[in-house]
Amino acid sequence: MKPLLPSAFPVGAGRRTPMTQLLLDERKKYLIEAAKFFPGCTDREIARRLHIALSTYRGGRFRRDRNDTCPIQYRGTLREQLYLLLRVCDRVPSEMTIRRSLGYS
């Protein structure tokens, strides 16, 4: 008897797995939330600032903040969104990727 998983989720060459798509959707959600901390900025400026903030946070404080839950002092701040973003994917997306996730061209 064949397992149900391969036939239930057909993935061919050049297709994203359901797990990868879930992670990308989660990252997009957190990027949209983080963009709300930059009101009145252009799309390029938001992407630039988020990229800088993510790079700075990942290279410094995030290394000490890595645990199961977001630190309480970050709740409701930009740093909470940065923390959640890096927990989904421990990699800083490029400015272009950020702009695409936010729906900008």
C-alpha cells in the first residue's frame, strides 16, 4: 500500500512544497505588520528601513533573544515583528523580496 502523502501533495520540479509555501506566507504576514511601523514612507523607504532593521537586529540582539517566546518587553513594537520574522526564517530577505512581499513593484 502506498503512503497517502506523496499523492495528496504532488510536488514536481520547480514547485514549492506546502511547508515552504506556509513559511513564505507567514513571513509575508510579519513583513506587512512590520511595515505599519513606517507610516508615510514610500515603498522603497519601507523596504530599505526594514532590511536595515532586520540586519542590525539579526547581527546583534537576536542572537541572545533566540528562545521559544518573544521577550515581553518587545510586545507591540517593531522589534517583536523582527523577532517573529527571524523565527520563521533565520535569514534577512533582500529589499526586493520585502517589496514583493508587501505587494509593491
